[in-house]
Amino acid sequence: MSTRAREAGFSLVELLVSMLVLLLVLMVTNGLLVESLRIFSNSGRELREPGTELALRLLREDLHASAPIYNLDHPLDPTYFALDCRRPERTESWEMDGNRLVRRTYDADGLLLGTRPMLDGMVTFEWWTPIPGLVQVRLVRRRPAGASALRVATAVWKSAGDELEAAQIVAASRLAWGAP
């Protein structure tokens, strides 16, 4: 009976090994949980603001593919009227329409082909050309409802107070300055 009583439980070594295995499993699970929460929070932001990243990417592409107009009189003064991105075959015009930033597309003859709303809740859309061939754009909008004040570190939008956020884009044209 005495040998059976000694074999009834776990030894200290067995308990330590099982605790070590459990610790390793928890560490791996914790890493997966943290990564899934990060992905979930990013996808939630993208669902709330589906066109934000697209709008900024299109604006950058339009600036790269166009010949910006250089303001010789006041190159560093922000301009609040439409930003025309002229290409040989069409012109993309970015402008405010009430509190919405829209992108209008015109053909080579100046005929309006379409208007696409890009960003809602806009407060300011301003741009300037610090040097020929370079355009700097500043966008200020109201923070979307439900959006966290703490954004993902790679987000282009930065907090500009309690209710506003701002984005800054600097883009150089791939075309020579003064080209049509």
C-alpha cells in the first residue's frame, strides 16, 4: 500500500514541466491575441472611413501625374480654390463643395466627365507650391463619429484639437514644370 500512495500524485518535476509548457502556450496565444486586436481595430477604422485612404492615394497620384500651377506672386500662401491636376488627356480638379471634398474629372476640351465625392466633414482644403513642381496640400476635417483620438501610428490624419484632425501631403510632379 505504501508504494501505491507514493505514485498517486504528480512529482515536482512533472508540475514544473507542465507549467513551463502552459507558459509557452500562453505566450504564443497572447501574441496572436494582440495581433488580432490590432487587425480588428484597423478594419473597424477602415469600415467607418472606407474612402479616406483611397481619396488620399488618388490625390497623391493626381499630383504626381500632373504639372502643378506655380503661384509666382505668392508661392508660400495657401490657396483655397480648386487644385487642378492637368494631364494631357484630362484634368482632375479637387475642390470643396460645401463641407465635402470632391474630385471632378474634365476631358481635354474642358467638358465635365464626372464628379466624385471624396471626403465628408471637411473644414479646410488648402494648397500651395513652395517651389516649382512641388505641391503641398493641407486637409482639415471633423473627426468621424466613433473614431478614436488615438489613431494607428501609420495613419496620415493627426489630431488637431478635440474635434478636428489634419492631414498634410507633399508631392512632387513627375512631369517637368510648365508642361501642359
